[in-house]
Amino acid sequence: MSRPVRWTIVAAAFCCRPLPALHAQTSDTTKPYTLAPTTVSVTRAEIPLTQVPLAIHSIDRAQISRAKPTWGLDEALANVPGVYVANRYNFSQDQRISIRGFGARSAFAVRGIKILVDGIPQTLPDGQGQLTNLELGEVDHIEVLRGSASALYGNAAGGVISIWTSPHEVTRINEEARLVAGRFDARSGRSWNKWQTTTSARLGGAGTALLTVSRLDYDGERDHSAADNRVLNARVRLPLGSAWSLALVTDIGDNPRADNPGSLTRAELQANRDTVPLLNRNRNAGKAVTQVQSGATLRRPLADGGEAAVTLFGLTRDLKNPITTTYIDLGRVDYGVRASITYPLSLGTLAHRLTAGFDFQRQRDDRKNFNYLNTPGDSATADTSRSLDQLEHVTEIGPFLQSALELSPGRTITAGLRYDWVRFAVHDRLVTTTPLNPDDSGDRLMHALSGSLGIAVNPSRAVTVYGNVGSSFETPTTTELANSQSGAGGFNPDLKPQQAWNYELGLRGPAGERLSYSVAVFQADVRDALVPYELAAPRFYYRNAGSTRHRGVELSTDFALATGVNLAAVWTYADYRYRRYSFTTGTTLHTLDGRALPGVPGHWVHLSLRAQPSAVRGAWLEVEQSYSSGYFVSDTLNTRAAPWSATNVRVGWEGIAGGMRLAPFLGINNAFNHLYVSSVVINAARDRFYEPAPGRNLYLGLSIGAGR
């Protein structure tokens, strides 16, 4: 074990020790628990955290975006235990986000977990999620619910990431701008830059408006990894009379270029980790996408802490996605409504809060796949001959009910129940009279009843002990259903949804005035797990495993070392294994009972040390250390990704100069230039497993603001 890794683990263990109380210390870094009354909304009702029998972590604005590149959620979620974000450094494929193993096997986009922005789902009814519209630089806070949430959110809710933006508090108009630019040491000609402007204003007496525009121009360290991401986010919040309020959002994401550099074999990785497979370059693998989403939320507070809310939303998405095996042209329309009401309803002398709601969402995908011309040199030009042409619809309907009963001031029982009805329908438009291409139109109906039961106990005002049990389910996405190994149209008739029972015990609170902590132990028993496998890169197909078991331990601490010096530490232990799973390839029978699942490290450690000395007013320094253990990259091979560690350093100053708010900063990612693999393609064809991380990356930035 290398010395940096050894010290990382030692420091993590040290932070987990209870320490004597000395004096109060204020910090703006991530805290799993605070002494002040804290409420969370990821539970679909404003509930005090002390009464919530779930693992919930809240991240503030400074932890999300201060002096960071704001490329993706891995930067914001590093300090959340139980969450592992594998950054592919490939803007065509998105980051691979998992919560307690759910979502870890995603070939692209986000699977298995529910993502919301300002209460509007970014996850489609088929369970696929995308963050094309998200600008991290304007996010105010993020709430992460770890564990089963299907009783509240339905399909693909092995965990929830709820992202919130909010207009700044201003008297009239507030303007901010942020510019950051950097380059990769290994390839001095490769650089990137990102700018963002935000204007917020007060409307009338109590209304607010926010407009954010940003652009990332990225020329990655690897060949054929450039990206051009443009985002516009608009927010308006208006009071309607004395009770109701209206929130309007419009998000536009335009990514005219996102190259796909592909994954590498071990030999290619060792010879030149910055290279790209020839076919990815010749066929210009990547994507161009434009997505527009809008929504409106009408909200009214009720007496005694109740609330009623209804949200209408819709999006359009136009995707051109050449991959090495086919050219994909997808047009998507998605719309829906979410409604809920929370009402205090006493049961005798016991305080009781009832939340009832209803979700409806409908997805329409116009999907066409085209063959390539296969001219000399593997031309990037797509043929007019279609290999797939079909119209797909997914409809999800999900009523739910949640009850929170206070047995005493320090004991709360919460129970939830939800029924989900998910219907997939496909109309095959590529039909001939020959038996080789029959009409594959049809439909699949998948439904599930999900439940949860939990208890939160407060032995003191500062400590919460909780436990819960709940079920969850995840349907295959339309892409997973449409990718048939036989090449036929329609939906795979053999692919079933995966279902799970989840169990958890946890403890959170402060230990004295200098240390706060959270501890969680969990187990998830999954049956019919959705497993990807690749026959011709990057075309993935899916099958169901018999059963898997996810077990783990999560620790997080926040420790005030001294005045102005704070250390946050996270350790996740993950033991995810097949219980029963066997399949045959050719004449070979593979039995995987007891084998570890690929793609997720058994140990994940993250440390964040922040110093803001009072002697140098406004100056601050932050050092992050990450460590990942090795893991399998395939179900059947003994090939493993090597353990890795990386260090990020940021330094900056915040203050007022010339009547302007200024915040210059300097950052170094992977400061010691470690060469490591940050993500893998699980079960990849032709042993192309590895997606390398960049080497050292230096960047400079400046945030500037003015109000009037």
C-alpha cells in the first residue's frame, strides 16, 4: 500500500474516534447532522431530520461549486457516504452514479436512482435519467436519500438525489459572473474553459427571478474527447395572494458536440492512455443533443405545518448519437404531473402527519437506427437503410401514501405504501412481408406494490437512532428493452424488472461541540438483477441475474480540528455479491454464486481538509484526498481495475474590492499526477474495459459579483 493511501486510511480512522468537546466551530462544509433544527424535503414533505428513519445527507452551495470546475456531480457528491460516482471523462456517456450499488451497472446515463431538480423529475418513467440541463454553478443545495425510496418515488428509486436552486436574496438586482480555465499537463495543447453568468432580481414585493447562462468548452486530455455544453436556466417565483405561491422553471441544454473516445484494452492503456480506438474516430462516435424542459409548481402552506403542492412539467429531447455499430436518431417527448398534500391528522393524543400524492408521467420516443455505408475507411456516413424504426411509449401511474406517527416526543414511526403501473408499448415501423422482418409491435406491463416501515428514536435532543425496511423495483429502460441480441424490433419479451428488499440501521448526531457523525449499516436483497453484457462495442444487451445481495457500512464525520480548520471524512465499505446467477456462453457454463459484483470498489475513502485562517482575512485552502480499492471489471474474468488515489488542491480569497464581490481561486486536480482508471465498462466486448482519468490538471478562476 502506498504512503498517501496509508495516511488516508489512518486519517479516516482517526476522524471516527469520539473526541472531547472543546468549543463550537462553524463550518460551511458538508454536515450529515447539525444541532440547529433541520428539515428535509427529499421525503416529499418538510420533515424535521430528527424524525426521519432514513439515511439523508445534505450538501451546501460551497461544497458543490466553490472553486471547482463544476463538470459533473462527482465533484459535489464525493463527501456523501454510500454514493460512488465513476467519472468517465466522457461527456457523451455521462457519469456512472450509484447509491449502495443501485445504478452501478449503467452503460450510459443514470439508472436505478431518482434525480430531481427543483422538484421536477430528471428521471423518465422507464427509469433512465439525464442531466443535460443541469448547471452545478447555480445549485443552492442537494439532498441525497440513500436506500430504498420506491414507496415515495416508484420506479428506479434505489436512492434519490434532489437538487435545488434558489434566487439569491437581493433588494433589486444582483449580477454574478464566473470564469475558469485550465489545461492538462500531459497534453499542453489540450485546455478547457467555462464561463457562467447569473442575474437575479426582485419582482414586485416578494417575487424573485433568476437567469443563468453557462458554456463549457472542453478539449479533453484524450484524443476525440472534446465537448461543447451550453446551458440556460430560468427561475421565477411569485406569491399568489396571501397563501399560494407559483414557481416557474425553464431549462435548456444544448450540446452540439460530445465526442466519445471509447474504452481501452489493458495493452492500449499501457501503451498510450490518451489514444482512442480507430473506429470511434472514423465513425465520429459521440452525440449531439438539445433538450428543453419546463415546469410550474403551485404550492400552499396549510395550518400546523401542512402543505399542498402540484407540479406540471414537460421536456423535449433531440439526440443524434453515432456509435461504432449504428447511427441512432432519437426524438423524445416527456410530460407529467406530481401532486401531494401533507396534513396533520392527530390520532387521539398522538401527533400524526399524513402525506398523500399521485404521480403521472408519459414518455414518447421516436427511435431510428441506421446502418453505416461500410465504405473503405469505415466512413462516418450513415446509410439510408434502417436497422430499427419504432415508436415507443412508456406510461407510469403511481399513487402513494405516507404516515408519520409520533409515539412520543422522541419516537416517530413512519410507514409508506405506493402502487406503480408502468406500461411499455412499441409500434414497429420497419416491417416487410418477408419472415425476416415481421411486425414486432407489442406492449409490456410491469407493476409493483412498494412499501416501507421505519422508526426514528431520539435518546437525546442531539442523537437520532433509526431503522427501516422497504422494497424497491426497477424496470428495464426502453433502450435496454429495445436492444435485442437477435436484432429484431419491438421489446425483449424475456427481460423482467428487478426487485429488492432493503434493510438499514443508522445513527447520527454530534459528539460534543467539535465532531458530528453519521453511521449506517445496510443490506439489500435483489432478485432478477438487470445485468448488461456487450457483444460488439458499444452495443449493450441485458439479462436478469437470479439474485444479488448488497451489504455495506457507511461512516461520515465532520471534525473541527481548530479555529478555522475543519476536516470532513467519508468511508464506504461495500460487499456486493451474486447469490445465485448462472448462464451459458457457447458451451461454457458460468456459475457466479458468491462472486463480487464488478464495477464498485469495496472501499471508498474521501477526506476534505479546509483551512480559513483568521490571520489572513478572506483567504482559504482546501485539500481533498480520494482513495478507491480495486474491483472486478467483468462477471466472468479475474481481471481487476487497480486501486487508485488522487489529491485535489484549491486555494482562494473572498472579499470586497472597489465595491465588487471578488473571489479569485486556483485549483489543481490530481496534483501528484497519478495515472489511474476512474471508470470501467462492465462486461465489455474485446476486453475494452478501461476509461482512464486525466493526469494533473491546473486551472485558474474568478467569481465577481455586483448588486444594486
